[in-house]
Amino acid sequence: MLISTVILSYNSVSPIQRCLDDLISSLSVFDEDNEIFIVDNGSKDGSVELIKQYENDYPELIKPIFFSQNTGTTYSRNAALRKATGKFVLVLDSDAYVNHKAIESLISYLEEHCDVGMAVPRLSYRSGNFQLSCDVFPTLIHKFKRFLFLKKIESKPHELQSTKTATNVDYAISACWMLSREAVDRTGLFDEKIFYSPEDVDYCLRVWENGFKITYIPSAEVIHDAQELSRGFKLSIFHFSHLKGLFYLMNKHKYFWGLGNLYKRLNRFS
């Protein structure tokens, strides 16, 4: 098995069809077998029926997992990770649209650099605007600024937006990750004490803890059809869940304000 893809779905009937169509087309160029795990978290919008149709059309490729309720982002992804047997593991959001060139670029980089455990692409919104999908590990002050002013931050030129070379990053949002089998085996599963977020930061931090680098590959371009208008200061239950997860993350990894000691532990200065 070459690539095991893990897709999390929750009321995603609108984007998931393109996600699957693009992914299936992209995987068809590879000679080796692949598998796609779609974990549905109790959708009520027709997603379940659509996923079952794909399973019927591609029985050797599509491997759905259905939950009757929303189990969060960690428990659900772990259900698929436990079954994934691929040499590489692609973690993908249901609103992320990949292409075979991006997949090939990410895999090639991992194959050429054994010290890199996760390769991530350049993400753009459907509009074509650059998405700031990679960042430094969050401190309370940094996270507060990003929470309030993300759209303003993204409107300004960022070094990752213009770079043409592979660049190591602290973490990347989990819209599209390509992981080596060794990195998955050594890092393990997502932390299920985090229900919704920031499970991606925690996992990336643990990738670094286990001796692997995370590298941003600008030549690999992927569309992430997130809603730009919804990004900003709008309190919801998800924001409170995220805040709870953030305090858990910082307590777990023993840092709050600065990153110096954390970087030292992770050997992250290079």
C-alpha cells in the first residue's frame, strides 16, 4: 500500500464530492495500491449517502467509517490511523482539493529527506488568495493576535508566500499533511484529550519531539476551500473548545509565554 488517506467529514456534502473526485483522480496515476478512509462524524446533510455511493463505485479504494455522533477531530482520525497501512499517510480535510503533482512533490521530498517526517503544501483559498497555514508554535500572546487579526495578518506579505524553497516550519494546520510511515509509527495517534483543537499543533510538536522535521513545500499547491469570511472574532462553542485545548497543550508541553526552552528541547533551532 503506497498512500493511506484519512479524511474527516462532518456535514460536508458540498465540498467532499470534489475532494474525493480530485483525490481519486490523483491517486490513479500511481502504480501501487492506495486506500482512502473517510470518517464521518454523524452527518445529517446527505454526506453519509454520498460516501456510501463512492464506496459502492470504488469498493477497493474507499473505506468509510461511520459514527452516529460528532466524536471530535482526534478520536475519529485515530479510528482511521489504526487501520492505515500505507507507506505514506495523507491527512486531508474534506474541503481540501489535491492534485497528483502536489502529492508527488510531497512524497518525493519525504523519500529524499529521511529526517523529515511531515511534508506540507502551500495552501490557497478557492479565491486564489494565500492561506497562512503554517506558523510558529502558539504562545498565549501570539494566539490572541492571530485569533483577532488573522485576516489582517494574511493580507500582508508573508515569507512563506514568496519563498520558492523548502522551509522547515513549527507546525501546519491539518488540512493537508503527508507523513512518512516511520513518523506515524513513532509519533503515534492524535491526543484524544483534545476534542477539537489544537490537535494539529500537538501532533506537529510531537513529530518534532520524535526527531523529525516538518517542511513546507511551496511547489506543492493545494486548494483549501475554507470560508475566508468566517475567519475573525466571532465567539462560538468551537472557540471556547479551542481555548480549552490551547491551555491543555501548553500545560502538557510545559510552555506558555516563550518558545526558547521548547525549541531547545526539540532541537528546533536548525
